[in-house]
Amino acid sequence: MKKIFSLLFLITLVGMLMGGCAPEQKKTENSGESKNKTEQTAVFPLKVKDASGNEVTIEKKPKRIVSIIPSNTETAYALGLGKEVVGVSDFDNYPSDVKNKEKIGGMEFNVEKILSLKPDLVLTHESIIKSAADLHKQLQDAGIPVVVVNDAQSFDKVYQSIELIGTATGEKVKADQLIDGMKKKIAGIEKKAEGIKEQKKVLFEVSPAPEIYTTGKNTFMDEMTDIIHAKNAAGDQNGWVKLDQEAMIKHNPDVIITTYGGSKQVLDRKGWQDVNAVKTKQVFDVNTDLLTRSGPRLAEGVEELAKTVYPETFKK
């Protein structure tokens, strides 16, 4: 995804450099400042290739954005586009300003409502391409640019989704800064984790009984355990999987993290009384959005996980 930036200042800059006197040098420095500002402004119309493989043309910088999934909304706000967001899903809860936005549905989307908001960009998601095929078609038929953001299952993919949204909204520079900030925060956590001598085995529970689900390898939550120098108790599984309680008891996790407020449920669970995490009461509830929402707060999620699993190292 190549961005087109204006470089017209070069002609003026060259002329100033040829002057050679001190006053002209000052003008050159001022032009350098102008250069930086110019480079940060995307030139519309522009084209982006989204997660569906479509090349989407966006004629002008979006002023009215509808986001149909919380991670997209959080990214838009992190890029300074809160005022431009005019519609969000029923599940959006962060930042608090989203409560003031029009709701466009949850599991099913209100196409008429979306159209009434007159968006000049709709940020949708790869995970609903099939289930919301009619939605996409109706929006596209109405001439509204629809950008499908990838269903990120790794940190690299999360960075790609942020970059895509940044590009589509004319905020590529801010997106790069946001990604750089996340990477620096994670690098700092990794550095601190190097001093951990004994790795703890962590089990994630992302849904309650009777359908208990956990997260295995090839997920960003699995990456989180690597970053904080821990082991994923379900690391022999792939993706988001239904929990095999017998297998997890054998794996004997040292810490259990629930993302649904179920710590007491786990501590009282029959047959788990000899599991290390239960015996030592190392069962904790962590904000589900920080750990499971593939957006800009994932770095905060890593930090929260680190403080929970290794408080002696990360709460100093």
C-alpha cells in the first residue's frame, strides 16, 4: 500500500539553498518545517487494497466514518478520528465517547441506519465477510467506500490493520507512530522479562462453562506469553479451541487467566483442586478487551498480563 505525498516544496527549497546568505538559510529551515507538515498530508483520491483483496478508491479524506467492530473503532480514535466516527456497533465500549455515537447493530447490522448516517467510509471486518455479504453489497451499490480490515491473529497482523485504517483515513503517519509506540512498549516488557528465571505455565479461559474456550498457538494471546517469558498451557493446540479439561488438568498450569470474570468459578470447579493455579489461588480476572481485542490497546494487555503473572517483576 503506497502512499502519495506532495513534494512540491523541493522547487522552493532548491531556490533558497542557491541564495547562500544567512537570511536565506533561515527561510530554508522554515521550509524544512513546511516539508515535514506536507509529508504528513495524504493526497486524495487514494487507493487501498483491503483484506478482501479489493482495491478501494477513497475520493477524499473521510469526514463521516462508520465502524462496525470495536477494534476498528478503537484504532480510529487512537488516530485522532473520534469526531469523524458517526456510527459504531452495539458492542463498542471504548473510549467512553462511543456512548454518544449512533448504534448500527451487533450480530446483525441495520443497513438503513448506516445509510442514514451518510458515511463517506465504512470500516468493516474480514470475520464478517460471509455473514454480512448483503451489507457489503448494499453499501458498495450505494457508492460508499467499504474497507475490509483483516482479522488479525498476530501482532504483525494487528499492525497491518492499524496501517490499513491509517492509510484509508489519511492518517498514515499517525498510524506509523501508533505502531511504533506499541512496539517500543512491548520491547520494554520483553527486556524486563529477560530476568525471569523460572517460566510459569499460563492457561487462558476466554469463555465460561459449559463451553469453555482457550487460546492456543498462532494467536496474539499465545504471543503474549512469549513476550512476558511464560508458557501457554494450551500451546500444543492451534487457534481458539474448546478446552479439554482433562488435558488441562494434566498440563497443570501455574496461573489461570479468565477474561469473563470467572475466577471464583474456576476456584470452585470440581476436579481442579490439585491444579497448581487453584491450590495457590493464582486465578485472576483480566480485562477481556485488553487481551482479546485486536486493536491499539494490545500492548497495554501485554503489560497487564505481565503484572498479573509476574507481579514481583512487573509491579516494581
